[in-house]
Amino acid sequence: MNVLKLLEELEDIVENGSSIPFAQKVLVDKKEILEIIKEIRIHLPDEVKQAQWIKEERQRILAEAQQEADTILEEANDHILLMIDQSEITKLANNQAEEIITQAQNSAKEMRLGAKDYVDSLLESVQENLVELVNTVRENRDEIKGMK
């Protein structure tokens, strides 16, 4: 018999006992009450032990659940940080790529301008040489004409 049933039995004995008029008192069988109290004492330690075990088990389960929740939160935060880092790395890589492309375009433009200036300089030099050559040819022709 468990403790709750024994307590209900005690309650029944008190409720069904003979009442003393105007005194709010009840007559009960002392031997019967003491026997039930003895049974309660016998069963109570088992009930208390079981309740204590249930309480400890509940605490253990709650602690495990809290630890699991903390682990999940930590993993989620790590994942978010990793995604942010990867996003930052991607942004930095894109920025560097844009800088490299801009530098390459600037270098190509400078090379084209430098090549254009170099070719213009060469053509100017060739033109001056050709003018001198034409003048020399003209002078030679004039000299040959003058010898006739």
C-alpha cells in the first residue's frame, strides 16, 4: 500500500469517526490510527527515495538539455562567424581583383601612350632624316645641273 492510500485511509477514519457535539472533535480507534501511521513510516522512506531520485533525474535531464542548447547556440554562432568571415574574405578578394584590373588597365594605357610617343619620336626622326636626304639630293641635282 502506498503512502497516499494510507493517508486517504486516515482521512476516512477521521471523517467517519464519532463526533463530539459542539466540540469539533472526533473519536477514533487509537490502535487503528497508530497502525496506519506505522505503515506510513514503513513506506515513506521508499517514497521519499523515489521522489529524490525523480528530482535528481529531472535536474540531470534539464542540465543535459541546457548543455545541448548551449552547444547548439555555440555552433550556430561559430557558423555565423564563419559565414561572415567568408563573406569578408570574398569582399576583400573582389576588392583586390578590382584593384588589379584597374592597375592593369592603367598600365596598358600608359604602355599604349608610351608606345605612341616612341613611334611618333621615331617617325619625327625619320622625317628629319628624309628632309635632309631630300635636301642633299636636291643640292646634288642642282650641282649636277650647274655643271653642264
